[in-house]
Amino acid sequence: MFSSMYFYLMVVVVVFALGDLVAHFTKGRLSGMMIVMLIFLVGFLAGVFPADIIDQAGLTELSSLAIAMVLFNMGTTINVRQLIQEWKTVLMAALCMVTSCLLLLVAAPIIGLDTVLVGMPVINGGAMATSLMTAAATEKGLTTAAALCAVIYSVQKLVGAPIASAMGLKYARKLVAEFRTDPEGKMAAMKAKQSSVSSEKVPFYEKHKALYTANLDIAIVCVGGWLARSLGGVTPINYAVWALVLGSLSGIGGFIPPKPLQRGSSYGILMIAIYGSIIPSLATVSLSDLGSMAFQTVLLAIIGVVLVSYVLPIGKLLVGDKDLAMGIGVEQFLGFPSNVVICREVAEAVGETPEEKTYIEDTLNVPYVVGGITVVTILSVLMAGFVIGLL
């Protein structure tokens, strides 16, 4: 009864649910994944959870299947046209990421080259980059570096969210002061921009919604994942890169809808499996060693962001404001949906009227979300695919 696959699966899912509840009731101030990792770490140290709990829950094989599928699914959300339009934001986010990585490489003699290589895609990425690097490090026998991935991923939102919020508040005060000089003109300009985006041609999948059943949506992702795995096996390019690229290209012509896994109601369990693949590494190392290395890695990454966005004039030259530039830079620690939640909270805190709140939220949403997509969704995965070949 208490040692079956179903029991361990229930335990794992309940822990993830607790993490979500904590994140909800603290309005994202405490990262749900940080709570999940902390519960598992304490459980491993206390001997409450077996070291192979993920395997016993039947999630190990599922996670290996899920990675390519979820990456393909992520690729379908990439709006290339928007990235081109917001090229200054894209460049700002990329420069912050590159500088953070360079600082980590400089510190490699102190931290360790393997730790730096494994940590770079994680500190700049999300669950997918973390899962890829954890699996690669474990395969190479780098147990400490693998565990570091989990720790960095669990604390990065806790570090990035206050900075993104503070910078957003400073920039929002400037936005609202500007808005009050011509409220009608500002709202009209914003609505005109939004209507120009929404007036695009209706894609094929929207016209033929009845064709896209849950099974067809899942089949699309399975085909994309299989193609990515196959191409990864016959080319020097990692399958993760292929999955992201194929997913992005799949939207051409409007035949494949964005987020097919969500449409097929399959995203949640696959993400639990992917998150679960990160957890076993926590059972192999000491908490003190991980804390020290994680602090060093995160601190260097933040210094890189501050240097490019705030100290040097690059941020103001690219996006017109240092506060906004730094907010974009720390998106590498956040990504969706944390950045959207922060934009909403900032708008509620600064705006006094519904119009002001809408103007702030919609104006701040674009650079924050695009910055997150650039680094967390795209560049971190591309980097992970490259770094895996160097380990």
C-alpha cells in the first residue's frame, strides 16, 4: 500500500501541489519550485523520501520522453515577428545573459569549470534548460553540478522577482507621469498598436477548430518530438535545439496551433515529469556545499545584469531607460508567468485609475515578456544544447 508506484506518484504530485499553493498565497513572492525542492531536500536528508522516489513513481521514463515534446510545444509559442519588432529588447536581454556568462567563466578557476558550464544555461533559463543540464551532468558523473542545477533553479525567482518588481515600479512612475500629460492620446496610440497586431489573417487552425481534437494535438507534438530526437541523433546539433526550432517553424502557414499540449490537456503531467527529473540529484550532495556554490553563481549573474543594464550606458541607449533595461535583464531569472504577475502588481500599485493601470500593465508587459522569451525560452535552451557537447 505504501510502496506502490501509485503511492509514490501521489506523494510527488502532492508536493508539487503544495509548492503551487505556497506560490499562490504569497502572490509569487515565494517560488513554488523553491518550496518543492526544499521539501524534497529535507525529505532526502531526513530519510523520509527514498533517493529513487521519482523512479518509483514511474516518472523517470516519462521525463525522458517529455523533454523533446515540451520543447517542441514551447517552440510553437515563439512569435518571430514580435521578436523582430522588439529587437532592442531582445538584444538587451541577450547582452545581459552573455555578460553574466562571461563573468561566470572568469570565475571558473574558483568555482570549477564543470560547475560553471552546467550552471550557465540554468541561471539564464527555466525548467527545460535545468532538466537538460541535470540529465547531462548526471550522465557524466558530475553529481554536485547536477544538484546545483536544482538549487539554482529553485532560488532564481526568489532573487529575480524583487529586482524586476522594483525596477518595474520605478519605470511605471515615469510612465504614469507621461500618461497624465495626454491620457486620451496615449490610450489611442496603445489601442492602435494592439489593433494592428490583432488584425492579422486568421490562421487555418482557428478556421477549422473542430479538426484539432486532443488526440491530434498530442500527435502533433509526438511527431515533432520524434523528429527532433531523430535529427539530434544524425547531426551534431542537440535534439533540444531541433525541438525548439521545429516548434517555432511549425507555426508557419497557421496549420499547427500554439501550445498544442495545453490544448490536449497533457501539459501538466509532462511538466511534473520534467521537474521530477531534476529532483533525484538533491539526494546525493550536502546542503552547505550547494548553498555556497549557488550563492556565488547567482551573485555573479546579477552583477553581469547590473553592469550591462545600469552601470554602462547600453541599457539607456537600447531601450531608453535604465530601470526598464535592468527589469528586462533580470527576466533571465523569471520568465512566464512570473513576469506577467509582476507587471499586473506594478500596475495596481502605481496606477490610480483603470486607464492608468491598463496603460502601465500593457506597456510593461511587452518588454518583460519578450525579455523572458528571448533568454528563458530560446537562448538558454540553445546554450544547453551547446554546453552538453562540451561536458
